[in-house]
Amino acid sequence: MLFSPIVTAQTVLVLGDSLSAAYNMATEQGWVSLLDNRLNQHTDAHDIVNASISGDTTASGLARLPQALDSHQPDIVILALGANDGLRGLSLVEMKQNLAQMIELTETQGGQILLVGMRLPPNYGSVYNNKFRAIYRDLASAYEVSLIPFLLDEVGGVNVLVQVDGLHPNAKAQPVILENVWPHLQNLLEPH
């Protein structure tokens, strides 16, 4: 696999929940740490900041984002929130508004967004699931930002790749998640 080198120092901020916070495993096993390792193989001109917190919702992410933007001045924000909103049955209208505000805040400060889509377990019903998934597509289209359709593609529902709770990916799943993220992020990274 060929990788494009990076021309200038870039900061990538990951704002997510337990799926990005290496829940129930060593931090260095998580996909964000694996991403940092991959970038280190090709250049030192980057900084990966993992601002993911287990249990985070879009509302709590929105509350934390201004400080994270001020502190880190990211070039790219990987916005990986919404799963907990959906799992808790929180307002999808508010979820969409929160994500939209995070996109706007990031773009106002000159950062690019990589929006990470999520899906809910099938027991939430097709109507709710379809509305939930449409939020990510609609926002990506409206703001013309890059979209990863589903962070856990090839992971969700695969017993050997999830923890005993049936929801959180295990350490074996993290390289798969990295491959779900990498091509989308690579398109945003500046080449030489």
C-alpha cells in the first residue's frame, strides 16, 4: 500500500466516544494510536490528539469542542460522535444540530472535517435507524465534508471482533477500523 507523505505539520483532532477512546483495552491498541503509528512511519509532520471520551454524546462533544479547537488548532477534526445519542434514544433533531454546530465551529477556525457515520443495532427498528443514518449523509452533503459511512464496517456484529457487550470493538477490530478511516483521512492530508 502506498502512502502520500505530508508536506507541512498538521494536527488531527479525534473527537469521539468509547469507539475512539480504546474502551476496555490499552490505549496503544486503539485505532487512533494505530493511526498515529502509521503516520509516524511516513512523516513526523503531524500531531494526533485523541479527545475521545467514553460515553460522550454530541451535546457533551459540542461543549468540549471550543476549548479543544483553541488548545490544539487542528487542521483536521475527525468527528466521531452520535452513537451514544442514538443508543440512549436522545433527540435526533438535537443530535443533528449539535453535529452541525461542531462542523461550523471547526470550519470557522479553518479546520477540515472528517465526519464519521454510525449505525445502531437492528433492535432499534428500521425507521429510527434510517433517520439516524441519514443525519450523517445529510450533514456531509449540506456542508460538503468528507464522510466515512460507518466506522464499524466489517466489525459490527462480527463476534470475534467485538467485546462481550456485543457493542464495543475489541483489540482485533482496531486495525479494521483504521482501514475504514485511513483512505478518507488520506484524502485530507496534504501531499508533498
